[in-house]
Amino acid sequence: MNIGNLYFSFTNSALFMLLTLSLVLLLVYFVTKNGGGNLVPNAWQSLVELIYDFVLNLVNEQIGGLSGNVKQKFFPCILVTFTFLLFCNLQGMIPYSFTVTSHFLITLGLSFSIFIGITIVGFQRHGLHFLSFLLPAGVPLPLAPFLVLLELISYCFRALSLGIRLFANMMAGHSLVKILSGFAWTMLCMNDIFFFIGDLGPLFIVLALTGLELGVAILQAYVFTILICIYLNDAINLH
């Protein structure tokens, strides 16, 4: 679709992000449609409450120097980020699905947008004093320009590493599973008893890697979220 000189296309990434968002919203809607859920929770309500409590404890533990009410301002954004990444990662494990978080531009766009928001929070809370984190206390004056430049580069690379870490882990794991699955399927389709017996090794490895990838999918959503909390804590408390 062309709008002036701009071209917009509805890609696989957009489709599956929309599907993931719809799935999360439907899950939350059906769990809370009775005015807060059932007194005795079912499996789906227990899942939503588990995610909610997990992220709430993460925010309370990792972000210091604020009252509980102030922390709650950041909680919805962190909860949505964790839930979105978790469902995107798990959705990618479904055969013939699409892993949104295995695309570098998606993870990089997400990490930079969140990091810009964290920087804005730092400036809103401290003003220009927020820039003092670039120069540690007690640094000799001749070394100050070099350390300021080094700290600035290090700060900017936080956003880059946040996106690369998620992309690299999801891409590497899925690529390995795909390669070994293709190898196992090729051996299985050969009409030879020796190839069939030899296929059992790669097949068991694929099953083990699939279980490992499920763990990685959950772990990477957790790592991304806890790093957001740590960076937000640094911006608030100037660590």
C-alpha cells in the first residue's frame, strides 16, 4: 500500500504480532469477564495470576528507591512487555508458525523504544543531573572526557545488546532445530533399515532440543524483562 512516497506492507511479522496480541487480550478477557475471575481459579485464570504475580514481584525486587504506588506506574508496561514476548516466543514453537522475535529489526525496535522511554524517565526525574551518571565520582579531570565518552557508548550499547540477545538466542535455537529436523526426516524417508535405526539419534536430539527451546523461550522473555527493570532502576537511582 502506497501513501505518498511511503510504502506500507502487511508482513508475516505484523500478522503474527497481531495474532499474539489478540490471543493475550482474549485470554485476559475471558479470565476477567466475571468481574475479576472466579473465587476458585481454573487453569487459565491461574496462568494469568501466575504471570501477574511473577512480574509484580520482579518489579518490586529490582526497582528500588520508590514507593509502591510510584512503582505501579511502570508495572503495566513491564507486564505487557513480558507477556507479549512470552507468547511470541512460545508461538514460534508451533509447527509452520512464525517466530517474531527471531527477526533483528523487531527486537531492535522494541529494545530501542523501551530504552528511549527509560531515558525520558531519567530526565523527568533528575533533569540534567541525569547526565551525571556518565562521570563517576572521584575521576581525575584529565580522564574525564575519555570516561564520559566511554560511559556514553556503554549506555547506548545497552539498547543494542538488549535486542541482539533476544534475536540471537531465538534465531540460533530455531535454526538448529530446523536443521536437525530436516536431517532426521531425510534419514527417516530413506527405505533402508540402517538409515531408520540411525535416525533414532537425531530424532531424540530434536525432541530434546525442542524441550530446551521451550525453556529458552520462557527464559529469554524473563531476561529481557529483568534487564528492563535493572536499567529502569539505574535511571531512577543513578547507579
